Amino acid sequence: MPADPMATVRKQLDLRVAEIRNARSLSAAALYAQIDGIREFAATNGLAALELLARTSSQRALLPGRRVAVHSCLDRMMDALDSHSPAESTAILAAVAVRLH
């Protein structure tokens, strides 16, 4: 068993994010499904900030300009994993919004 109980969760998230980043041509629906998988994973593990970011990311996956938007969201996934307060969640979403505008 790993010394850090979050090590397994962190590794799973790393794998899922890398899979999305390495995909060459995903349709909007496929991208949505992969990110929604991260949302479900976060919900199952009680990671509220990550779940919120993944929900926002999956919605952006269906919009024009999705590649830039989704990659901006993916850049903040580890921050969301380490987030422990609603204020931190808001700051992460704000950072994504600022980057996109």
C-alpha cells in the first residue's frame, strides 16, 4: 500500500489526463465522454473541486474552440485534486476563465 493514500488517485488522474492529451483526433462527443469519466472518478472519490472542474471541462468539450479550452482545464486538474476549499475551487475556475479570455 502506498504511503500516500492519494497516490493511487493521483496516478489514475495522471493516466486519464495523459490519455486525453495524447489523443490526436477525438470528436466532441468522445472528448466529452472522457472528461465526464474524470468527473465520475472525482465524484466517486469525494473530490469536489476536481469534479467541478471536470464538469466545466466536459461542457467546454462540446463548444467551438474545445481543444484550447479543454487543455486549459487539463492544466489545472492537479491543482483541483489538491484543492480543499470552495475558495480554491473558485480560484481554479477563475484561472481557467482568465486564460481563455
